[in-house]
Amino acid sequence: MSGEAPPSVRIGNGFPSELEERYGDAELVGRGGMALVFRAQRRSDGKMVAVKVPTRYDEATGHCFMKEMQIWKQLRHKNIVEVYTYNILPVPFVEMEFVGPSLAERKVPVPVGEAVSIVRGVAEGLAYAHAAGLIHRDIKPGNILIAPDGTPKITDWGLGKEVADRKETQFIAFSLDYATPEQISPSTYGRADARTDIFQMGVVFYELLTGRVPFSGDGMGEMSVAILTDAPLPPSRIMENLGAFDAIVLKCLEKTQENRYQSIEDLLSDLDALPGGPNGSDDPV
């Protein structure tokens, strides 16, 4: 019949009944383009966990889902959401630590010291991933979870890839507000690499400090042009007390990868040299 999904495709909008023997009290806490995330209680020991399941069950979605898990399972760091287990049976799912709300739910701007703490934590998680040869490519507030103690944790490695892998993921999708020039126009700016994560971190940092993203436009076309061509206002032009951050944020947001920080470690070094940082002056940030 017209409008029905092909027999090989199953559409899911709720917690899969096949997982009810394993988990109880499932509650939807997150929704993305290809997956749902539930908070649920593991029946075996009562532990509260997060369970991610795809919204479509077909071969292509299953391939992308399993590729993400193969990347994610390699990562064990305090600033990266930990994967406990995953499988394709009885349905594709991943069980991971339940952290808390995402940064997207926070009102911005946040206090300067908190912004620096969040960005430093995300940077440390990315440094670990980059050292393992993995990049994320979708750093944004919705993919940064905040634990009850304030620790930021990176989640959702669906666009992640190995640096040495020259094949793109089958589904290329990213959040335009946090997209990089090379994601929009790879023929001009080259392929995504670790410096892509650095640009996206710069967008997040800018938003945490100023309350707005550095590029704007009406519709996808104008927004894309702004990212490719517009020079962002220095944060201090928006809030006078942010002058110490201008050079760091703007270096993250350079259009060409060669002009950005060349490694997360370089960015962390400059963050640590800020006033109030471990290597900076005694004045508070």
C-alpha cells in the first residue's frame, strides 16, 4: 500500500518490546535524526542506564549504527560517555552510562569560569579520542552531556570516523549552526580532520560566553555563506569582559584548517594560560 515502509524497514517510535525483559521503566530522554535515547533501569541489577535504539531498522541504518558502536567502544575517558554493551539482537541497541541533561538545555551565556571548565573538559575528551586516531565531527551542545558534578561528557559518535579512514560515513549530516567550512564545501576547504572538532568547539565556546553562535543567516543558504565567508565578531564586541578569550575563540574559528589550532593540546595550553588558569595569572577568569 502507498505510504507504508518497505517490508525490510521497521519504524520505531517507542521503546522496543524486545528489550523489555532486559530493561524496565524506560523513559524517552533524547531524540535525534536516526535514534532515540531512553533512560531505563537494568533489570539484572537495578542500575539506571541510557539505552539508544535506532528509529529505523534496515540494513543501511544498522550498518551506520554498528559503525558508531565500533568507534565508541574504544573510548574510555572521564569526558566521554561510556558504552557498557551493545548488540544487534534482539534489536540493535546500545547501553551506556546515564549522565544527565545536555548542554543544549542550559541557558546561555553561562558564567565565564563554567564556560572554561566545560570547554576544557570537552577538549580533554577530544584530545584522548584524537590520540586514538578518532575524530567526532559533530561537537555541539546537544552532544555534550553534563553530569551531576558538572563534568562534561561527549556523546553521540554517529559521525565519528578514524582519521586514517578516507571513506566518509554513508549518511553525512551535521548541525548547520556548528558546521565547519570543510563540511559545507570540502572541495574548497579540504577534508574533515581533527581540526574540524576544534572549529566546532570554538562555536560552542563562543555560544557559552556570548549567548549566541558566531554565524547567522535566514535559511540554510545564508547560514552556509556566513560560515564560509563572514568574520565572526570577537566575543569582547558582544560583552566587554570577554577580551581575554578573543584570540583563543577566533583561532578556533579560522576558515582554513591550517590557521586554526593544529591540535587540541595547543588549545588546552592556551586555556591553561588564561587568567585564573593553572599556568596563568592569579586573577580569576
